[in-house]
Amino acid sequence: MNPPKRECRQCWFHAYEIHKGNWLGLAPRKDCPECLDHLKNGHPDHMIVR
Ligand SMILES: [Zn+2]
Ligand SMILES: [Zn+2]
């Protein structure tokens, strides 16, 4: 599976593969520092799919 355009690769991958669709969805996990960092500081430009 590949993330759709304009999605953040990390967050997409985490949501679909690691957090099983829960991140940014029904039950976001609060124990993932990488996702929390993106949520706080935004997604790095180089991680956005072009
Ligand atoms: Zn995560
Ligand atoms: Zn992100």
C-alpha cells in the first residue's frame, strides 16, 4: 500500500499499518512520540507525498 498524494508518509503509515487506522481516527494513541510530534509541529515537507 502507498500513501495518497499530500498525505504525510509517516502518519499515513502509522495510521494504517501501526495504529491500524486509529490514529487521527476513532481512538488516537497517545504513546507514539513521532505522531505526537507531527501533530504538534506539523508534518515535515519532505514527508509529504508529491
Ligand atoms: Zn505513530
Ligand atoms: Zn506526519
